[in-house]
Amino acid sequence: MPNVPETPESTSSSKNGWLHVLAKVGPTLFVMLVLASGWLAVHQINTGGVSESDEQVAEDPTIPDSLTLPQGKLVAGRFETVPAQMQAVEHVHTIPGRIRYDETKHVDVKAPMDGILSEVLVTPGEEVQAGQLIAVIRSPEIGQARAEVLKRQKEREIAQQVLERELAISKNLEQMSLMIEDQQSVEEIESAFSNRALGSYRQGILSSYARMRLASELLEKIQPLADSGSVSGRSIRERQAERQLAETEFRTARDQAAFQADQARIHAEANLSEADRQLNLAWQSVEMLLGYREDKSTVNLGNEKALARLEVRAPFSGSVESRAFANNERVSRGDSLLVLANTDSLYVAANIREGDWSAVSLSRGTLISVMVPALDNRVFEARVHYFGREVQSNTNSIPLIAKIENDEGLLRPGMFVRVTIPIGKARQSLSIKPESVVQHENQSFVFVDESDGTFKRVDVSTGHASDDWVEVTQGLEPGQLVVTHGAFLLKSELLLQGEE
């Protein structure tokens, strides 16, 4: 396409178009420029001419690393220091727990049988002694058990008398045998044993002994006649046979009597032993129903009322925690009559969770601290009694039971406590007192005494902590004097100086 040369008329038309556009938008641009200038002026006035970098410096003043206090503040602050030193620090952990009864000293006294609760001799809160009478029950069951005791006592008395008689007979038979060996007469023997027990053996032995002596006397009388020929030899032999037969009968009777007497004695001894066993079993039945050992020498079994009386006695010294029945109420076997507890020593129960299972290695008897919030955060000592063997599925923890003494009677079952247990083994490390460590903006630091009233802030990193010491892993050297009492006051002074 061929170029068309610009003419004066076309150039004039273009200039007129730009002037027309500028005339339309010019006022709007002027207004916007005025507004921007006004905003900059107001902002300059409000900031006072301070730049953003200057403002940042003003908002973050630098806190000094040390401060020097005048003598007056040194005296008023009463600052104390302890040198950083090597100590055996053991990591501890505090867990919640509860005071509980000692299970071995908390007994639910129950009715051993059916009956009528005729008397309750104690009230809740009352102190009782071991063996003290606390309630009385009337029950036919205990009456029957005691009646069995009476029966067995009579049987034993009879067995004892039989044995004593058998022993006397055996002894008398031995003495009679000695008199017979001395060839004393029947009259002398009968006279000696007229009032002494020989049982059924008296007639058999004495009769055969009398016949033997008679046969011996007849033989002795006929012997001289046989020598002179007045009596035939046949008569002599007959007398000799009679005498020998009489002696045989006597010896048989005596041996049989001795054997039977010995057997009767043994049988009587066995009967007495059996009577003793049956009597002991009867007493055991009574004592099982009573729940305590009854004094056999003083117990009254003379009437039916005494037989049916069941005395409930305290198994140990303690206090009555609760009472369930009133006088003359009917009770059944197994009903809870009273709850008796001894709170001189109690248990502390807490749960060792998974993160603290290293504490399970603690041996029995290890001392732990127990803090009781209800007693103004007083701290008591307890000793580890045992750890549970089973992990509780709902809490993934193991129960810890510790024994705590309650000599002052301040602790009560159910109290909430905080239990401090050691975790792992103690180790030697550079340590300071826990009250020396203060914090600001998540940074732990201490104050080191540089003498002449000057204290320097030193940032530290801490490790394991116990009630007495805190491990310092970074920031201090052994021997540096670290402020304990007054550290918080120094922190306040340091922050005030930073603001100034």
C-alpha cells in the first residue's frame, strides 16, 4: 500500500484529541494526589518522625547481663548462695494417688451363723482392743456345738476312769504274782487284796492257786507213807499228777489274766485317746463358729442360755468404722455386723504408667515421698510394699502399693495425695538448688554472686531434678556461687533496669 504523506490538517486534528482527553481526567488525578499527600502528612505526625527500624529497637530494649545493688537492698534482700557442686541426682516423677486401708487390718466382722443379735456393745468411731467383746448373738447352732462338747467331755471322763481301773488291776496283778512267788497262803493274799481291784481275775487266779497248794500239801503228806510201803506207788503217782495238773491250771490262769489285763489297759488307753480327739474336734467346731479361741477353763456350759450364747470379739485393736444392725435384730450367716479397722498404718495406692515403668525396679522397702494437699501440702514418708503383676488394660499402668505410718492419726482413707517416686538410678552431676533457677521468655538462668553486691545472670540448661538438687548440663562451672534465696528479687531488679 503506498505511503500517504501527513498533511497539516491531520496533525492539527491529533493534537486536539489529546487535549480533549487530558481535560477530562485531569481533575480526578489532581484529587488523588491531594489525598495521598494528606495521608503522608498525618502518618508523619503520628509516628513523630521515627522510622520502622527505630521503632523495632524501641520495642525490644536490651536486658543487661549483670546488676549491682546498693548496700541497702543487699541487706533487705538477705541473699543466700550455694556453690555449684557435684551431687548424686536422681530423676523423680510425681503421680496422683489415694490413701487406702491396710487390707490386713480392715475386717468386715460377719455373723458366723443364723440367730438373734441380742447385744451390740460398741458404736462407730469407738476404739476397741483385741479380744474385746463387741456383740452377742443367740443361736441354736452354737448351742448344739457346745452340747456336743459336753457329750464328748463325759465320754472322755468315762474313758479316763476305765483306763485308771485297768492300770490299777494290772498293778495289783503284778503285786499278787510276787506274793504267789513267795508262796504266801491264800488267806494272806485274800486279806492283802480284799479292798483292791482285781476284776474277774481274782477268782480264777486264787482258785487255781488254792488247788495247787492243796495238791502240793496232799503230796507232801503221802510221800512218807510211800517210803514205808503203806501207800501204793499208784496212789503216789496219782497225787503227783493231780499236783502237776493243778499247777498247770494255776500258771495258765495267771498268764491269761496278765495278758487280758494288758490288753484291757491298751484298749482303755486307745479309747481315751479317741475321746480326746473327739473332744478336740468338738471344741474346734465351736471355735470355728465363734471365730476366736474360747477359754475352756472359764467357759460356762451349765445351762441352755449359756450354751446358745455366741460372743463376737474384736480380732485386733482398732476403731469401729460402721455398724449395720441394732439390738434384737435377726441376722443370717454372712451378714456384716461391724467394720473394724486399724489405721495406725495405711496404704498409699498409685498407678505407674508406661512412661515410668523403670520405677517398677524399685525394691520393697524403698522410701518414697507422699504429699497431702488436705494437710497444707505436708510431706510424709512411705515405703514400697509391692507392685502389681498385671498391667491394667484400661490405663496401661501397674498399681503401686506403699505402706505409710499414721501415728498422729492425721491421715484418713480416701485422701488424695501426690506420690513422688524415683525414676532410674542416681548419677553424679553438677547441681544447684531448685530455687536458684528462674525463667524469662522460656529461658532458664541463675544469678552468680561476683562479690561487692554484683550479680551476673548466667543462662543454664538443666537436666534431671529431685527435691533437693537440679542437674546443670550447660552454663556453670563447679564452685561458682549461685544465689538461692533472693533469686526472684534479682530477676525483678534486672527486668526493671532493662526497661529503664
